[in-house]
Amino acid sequence: MLRSKGWRIVLVAAVAAAAIWSYAFLSGEHGLAVTFLDVGEGACTVIRTPSGKTIVVDCGTSSWRKPESVGKKLVAPYLQSLGVDTIDVAILTHPHADHVSGYAGLLRAKPARIVIDIGEKHASPHYTAFLKSVELCNATYRVARAGQLIDMGDGVSLRVLNPDPARAESDLNESSIVLRLTYGEAAFLLAADAGDDTERSILAGGAEVASQVLQVGHHGSAGSTSPEWLAAVKPKLAVISCGRRNEYGHPSRETTDRLRAFGVRTYRTDLHGAVEFTTNGKSISVRTFRHPGNVAGLGLLGSHLEGISRQ
């Protein structure tokens, strides 16, 4: 009998991973997969390229009693179930605890070849442990700056849209690494905790932001995802990473109403559990999996296919 909530989560992560990738294999899909894991009030995104390379964006939570264990007990077993021993690129969007708390444990279990960070000093034990783990796994460390291109070599690339070295920011949220991931005609915009100020700055700089899938900024807070941002990104699908009954009230009603007004189909990790998008570069499918706490009820909640052509 499983008495530990942590180990129940490990089991669910492994079973969910097997279900996702078995389904993909049987259905003949070998494209790009972007999975937003349910880590509670926090963020962790796992990207698998067509050739099997792995990118992890953030690994943290503020919901768990021991937030540092999320990398070791949930994310590392999930990667193991996919056959991943080494992370090709590990990205920390900014060093707040809900994005970094589990990264040290993850990198000890699954070392990274390249680590990308904003390079801002932050005196927190989670961030200090993260930097130590980067050193221990002998990863190549890089500082992200707007305009950089991360080319995965198989038709998948990530363009860094933020932070902008020309714009001084004291707010770590506004210094978040914002990424546009592309494969074929499919695009995903990962907004981390960027708020309205960063959105305006990116748009003013003329960067390409149009994307079929939007990771909603700052867990759906009221200070992100402005009407101007949505009008420029033009997402058909969105995902909000947030925890059930979190203390911050994420996502805000203002943000969810705005997404609805723009006709964006929105998924939430607090309601749907893990959310996985797969694409062959021409269409995007979505699958959701039940909340990790519900072992007995694990299963595919929903699936649909979205075309990615634009009017």
C-alpha cells in the first residue's frame, strides 16, 4: 500500500508518461511534444524533440511541504520513464522558488549538458543549490539575452524574447526568460512570470510572437496577458500552470475572462493535471491527464486536434 503522497505522485508521473508516449508511438506520432507537468503552484515544462532531445524549462513549486523534492520525486521519474538519462538543455526562467526549488534535485538525478539562466544574483537556498548542481554536473552555463537562438538541430528552435540587456529590471518576474518555440508551422510562446511591462517591451521591440499555444504569464495573474499581448500572439490554445486552491488566487478571473473573450481554449494544471501538446509541425493535438493525487482515477481526460493555419 502506498502511504506516502510523494511516492503516489512518482507512480502517477511514471504511469502518465508511459500512457502519453505509448499513445504517441501507437498513433505514429514522432513530432514535437511539449508537456506542462502538474507541480502545483509552480512550473515545469518538458519538451521532447522529434530526434529525442530533451529540454526542461523550470522545475519548482510552492505547494509541496518539501518543495525541493519535486525534481527528485516527480520530474526525474517522469524523465526516466521516457528513457531520458541526460537533459540536453535545462532552462531556469528566473530564480523564484516556485520555478527553481526542485531543480537541484533534478540535476543531481538527470544532469544537463547546457544550463541557461538570467544570470541575476539571488540569495536564496534553492537558487544556491541550483548553481551548485550545475557545477557538479559539469554543464555549460549560459546567460540568456533577447535575440539568442537555441537551435536543437532537428527543426526545433527556441528564440529568446526576454530579458533585454538594454532594459534594466529590478523585478525578477519582469526579467524572466520568455521563449518562442517553433517546429515547422507550429509555435509555442512560453511567458514564464513576465508581466504587462515585459509584454509591452517585447512588442515594442518588434519580435515575432504569433503562436498557436500560449503558456499564460505568471500563472494567470491579473498583471499579465494583456489584451495587446493576446492580440499580437493570437493563440488558439493556452495553458496555465497553477496549484489547486493556491494562496495567490491564480488564475485571476480577469485573465480567464480575457482569454475566453479572445476565444482561446484554456487548460489549467490545477483542473486538468498534466497538459501535453504534440505536433508534427502542421497540426497540434492536446491531451490532458488527471491530477497526480488521484492514482485510481488516472487516465486520458480529453483529446482534440487543432489545425494551425491562420486566417
